[in-house]
Amino acid sequence: MKVFVRILMKMLLVVLFVMASIKVYSQVNRQIDASRLVEIDNPPLTAREGKGLNIPLPPPEHPRLFLRKTDIPAIKAKMNHHLLKECCDKIYKSAGYETDGKLIQENTEYNLDNRVLNAIEARAFMYALNGDRTKGNEAVDMVFNLNNTVILERANHDLFRSIGRVILTTAIVYDWCYDLISEGEKKSLIAVMESLGTRMEIKWPYLVQNSVTGHGVEEQISRDMLSCGIAVYDEKPEIYKRVAGRIFAEIIPARNFNYQSGHHHQGSAYGPFRFIREIYTTLIFDRMGYPNITDKLQGKIPYYWLYSRRPDGQLFRDGDVGTEQIPSGKYWDLPPILYAASYYNDPVLMGEAVKEKLIGRDPLFDLLLTAPDVPAEDISSLPLTRYFPSPFGGMVARTNWNEGPDADAVVAEMKIAEYNFVNHQHLDAGSFQIYYKGPLAVESGIYYGTEGRYGCEHFTHYYQRTIAHNCLLVYNPEEKFLRGKQILNNDGGQRLPALGKEPATLDAVLNDGYKTADVQAHAFGPDSVKPEYSYLKGDITQAYTDKVKSHKRSFVFLNLNRSDIPAVLVVFDHVTVSDKNFKKTWLLHSVQEPMFKGNTCEIVRNKKGYNGKLVNTTLFPLAENLHLTKVGGEGNEYSVNGINYPQRFVQEDNSGEGTAWRTEISPKKSTETDIFLNVMQVMDSNGKVQPLFVDRVETDRFVGANIGDRIVLFSKAGKEETGSIQLKIKGKGMFKVLVSDLAKGVWNISSSGKKYNFTNTVKDDNHLIYFEVSAGEYSITRE
């Protein structure tokens, strides 16, 4: 009898505990306030939403968003990895964070608290991972409280990101705690997620934005509404079909097209920002059981940022660069490389991710998406030069991978830019940058500043325009520049494709005037790991209006393997305009004021702890035809046609260059065709090193430069040559000779004294020969 009573008492206690729990949870209104809901009118699917496409469908199970039941053992196993310890500690801490999910109501414009979002997701994760029903029910209660109390009314064009973050949290709880939610509660959560979606820029369910650039390719579709669609597919499959249809019909083809280049067209700041959203899409589908929905070349995109990282920890400026707000001296990190390294099993990217201490910044997703067993490899194992093919067409060359403000590494970016995707991309086809112990040849302008940002006067008239870059201007006084209906100041630069309209689809990119250039040749060698030369040539005529009949630019970066003058960049231009009176201007931007002497321009960067100098020698136009001038200084830093478009950094401590000067090189005589030949060598700014003597080399059809023991030649006509070349080399010692612009085939190099007689093969993609000889007279003939 006593045993029976004890059993009965235990049963009673259990019943009372359950009733108490039910009472507690019944106090939570698991319904969404009707005033927060919008009636959704689902339009029919069109081709843009993948009508007729056979898209992969979510598996018939839960969870399926970011993880599945079969993933649980592997997740538990990697939770013990030392790289993920911080993530686990933060997740458990969030799971215990005291909150009921309700947000403070004091602020009438914005009250979203990321700590609450993390707490909800961490509790949902405890249920998905271990079946902790208490945490799971708390997560469900809290997500209802969140959606009934969140205030997102701030007048901010980026508000969609916060709205989408709430959708993501709600979708996670819906999927991970699926069997803890009643059918009525599911309908309520679906309604609130769709209602929130109507307030995003995509205007759910109409998906009004583009699939190539802009906010439409960020998280709105590619992460947030996709997560919603996956979570609720069983109850409302239309959401997933619309979102995934757009992704497979338009977004993935546009991304795959660009992935061939190994470069993100939105640049060094917006590129990483958008790329991590692209990786999210890949990983979300992978976790559902559909690996590699995009081209595997996606995993190579971060390499452009690795190569264009300067020894001071910053990146070469590429497109709109808001990261200049980062305090001076701080390393610019690249968050998306962690997930790229993990998914594509890339040791170099993982080495950089570990170095940047990226793991643990977003603990839950880092735990789920990081592969900690990918070995970390140092970046110094990479070749010093990398070519980034179409649709970009660019090259970055270095002398070594040394780091720090005093490092002896020279880094040069050479850009052809075959396509301009607009949005955050600049009108800079043919531009270049050089860094040695400081930024020497730089890009100009400020993105975030006291005068505004995207769309302000500084932005539209100067910052995004060709005049702010190391490019060539051709000034037609009658030319009209338009951005939509806005009339822009005539900078003499490149046209704004489609008047600045963002391309909606890949078809628009290919057919509506976004093509701006063609790479004609590229090569580096003879050692592919530590090349002595890096060569790139492009035809950038299409970047301009018909004022330019032809513009071809060639770059040759020479690693001199010297400690005093480690490298040289040679830039050769052949340009023909439609009217000889259109002024041609070759630009070179610098932070500090340039100093001129004859046909040379000296630029130093010896402030903020830098110690670099660049000396540019202009060989063409010839001295008697050379007009060399400088524009800039206080109050005139961003001048276009005599009008300065001022901009200042908001905060004093920033990474901005504060570029204030540009050198302008023009021919005095007015002719339809001109060539420009400029030789830039770098050294320390302390005055102890004298620049190498630069001499012009010229034959009947070729022109070039002799710099120390190096000779570089280009076709005067800017085209492929087939005829023989007679070359005379003067001096002592051995000379390394690069002859470009040669037609495909076998070329014979022989000296008059028959000391040298050998052949060199020219290929379709390089159009050059490179050889080493002593002084003498040489005949170079195509066999």
C-alpha cells in the first residue's frame, strides 16, 4: 500500500508539473497581432521566378534549414574542436540569456536587439541538437513575443536587412522546433514572415529588384525569404517555389558568369559584403542535400582580395569603399572567406580566416557552417602574380608576401575591366594602382563623408567617374553625361553603361551596353611562381563613347629583384580619337603633392608612418610635345572642369587615403592618334636611392623603354606585328628583353655576330617573347 501511495504521489507531482508548465506557456499568446499582418496577393509565377524550371525541393523532414537530423552527430563531434570552443561557449550563453523575447518599447522607431535574436536561435538549436523541449518551447514562445513587439520604423534605406533578420530567426524556429508548433501557430508565423517581406525592398511577393547587382541579390531573397520558403514548404510551397525559382532562373546564372573571373564586380568593400550572402545560398541548398548549386569557381572569388591586400593590411580600392571608415592601422578583414574555405576545402583561405580570427563572430552560423579540420596554409605559398580572366580581365603582381608598414613588398593592380556592372563599380577600365611602403599610385575620392554617400554630388560628379582613377580622359566639350535623367559634369571620361541603370538579368549584362573592354593578351613568367615580368593588354575602346575610335592599354610589371628599386610598372597607351581637337589626358593620382622635373614626376608618401616613393618618367609624348601639370591641394582635391566637389571623412581616425592630387599628362599638339609611354619605378622616400636611368628605345615599328638591365617594347600602332624587328642594345652586362604585340608563331632571335641564335614561341593569349642577351644588334623574325 505504501509503495502504491508513493507511486501515486510521484504521478501527481508529474501531473502538477506538466499542468504548471502548460499554465506558464498558456500565458504566452502564440498568435500574431492582426495589425502586424498584411493580406498577401500571390501573383502567378513568370519566367523570372523560374516558371517551368525543375528546381530542387526541400526534403520531407524537419529540420532542413542549415542542418538535418543526419548532420547532428557531425555537429556534436566538431563542437569539441578547439577552433569552435568560443562559438559553443557563446551559443550556450545565449541559450541562457534571460529574456522572454519581448523587445523594449521605449524607442518608437527601432528596437531590434541582436541579443534577443541570438537567444531565440540558441534555444531552438538546443532543441534541434538534443531534443531539449523546454528550450524549444521557450524559443517558440519568444519568437511570437519578438514578432509582436519588434519596431522597425526607422527611416533608413537599409532597414530591409533588419526586417530580413527577423524573418530568418522566425524561419529557424519554425523549422527547428516544427513539432512544437500547432497548425494554427504555423499559419500565424507564415503570415507574419510574409507580411514582413512586403516591407523589404523586394516588395514580397513581387520580387521587384534585380538579379545581378543591387540589394536584390543580397540577403532578402538569397537568405531570408529562401529560409522562410524552406521552413514552411509543407504548409505553403508557393513561397519556396517563387524564391528558389528566381534564384535558379536569374541569380545563379549571373553569379556563375562572374565567377569565371575570380573577381567580384562590386569591389573590395561591397564585394565581400555581397559575397557572403552568395555563400549563404550555396550552403543553405547544400544542407538540404543539393551541393554545388553554383559553379565551384565561387570558391576562388576571395583570391582577388588576398592578392590586392597591401602590406599595411588594407586592400586596393576597388569600387565604392566604405571600409575606409575602419581606424587607421587596423587590418581589413574578410569575413566571407571562412565559409568559402570550409565549403571548398581551401587551406589558403582557411589560413587567412584563422589569422583574421573570424571564427566566433557569428557563433551559431560559424558552428554550423565552418569545417574546422580544413588545414590552414600560409598565403606565401601562392604565386606572386595572378590573372583574373573574363568577365573582369585584370592582374595583380607582387614582389613578395611580406607584411607590415615597413615591408619591402611592391604590389601593383592592373585592370582592364571587360564588363561594367554599375551599382558600386566605378568607371575605371584600364586603371592601375601601386603600393610600396605606402600608397603611391592610388584611386581618389571618399565614399562615406560629410557631404553624403551613394548619390551625393561628390559621388556622381567625381568619385565614381573616370577622372578619379588612373585612366585616360578624352575631352569632347559637347559630350553629355547622364545618370538616369541627372546631368553630370563632363570629366572627359568613360560612359556610364545604360545611364547607370542596374542590369536586371545576365541577358541585360551581355546585350545592353555593359561590355566595356576586351583583354587582348596576358602572361607572366618565365617562372610561374616568382615571375620576372607580368603583362596585360586590353582594348578599352568600348568604355568610351564614339569620341574614341580606339584605345589600347598595355601594362608590364617588372620584378627587378633589387633591394633599392624592387619593381617597375610600365604603362603604354595607343589612342585614336574621332576629332583631333579632343584633348587626351593621362592621369596619375597621389596622396601627396607631386613634384616635376623635366619629363619626370616624383611622388612620395612619407606621412602616417609610410616611407615610399614613385618616380614616373614620361617617354611619350616626347619632351617637346609634353604638357605636364598637377591639380589638387586644399579646396581643389576633387575638381572637375574647375568645380570642386568637396568631401571629408566624418571621423578623424580612419583608413582613408585623403588623396588630394593628380598629375595630368597631355600632348601639346592636337592629333587624332597619340601614344603614351610612362615608366614608374619605386623606392624608399629617404632620398638615399637614385632612380634608374630610363632611356627610350625605338625602331621603325616598335617603341619602348630601357630600365637598367630590362628592355620592354610595344608596337607603335598598338597592333599585332608580323614583320621582322631590328633591335640594337647598348651597354654592359646581360639584358632581359620583353617584346609584346607579336603575332602568334615561332620567332627567331639572332645576333649579327652569330653569338645568339634561338627561337621563342608566341601563343594566342600572350603575344610576346622574353629572352636574355648581351649588348649587340639583333634581328627578330617570325618563321
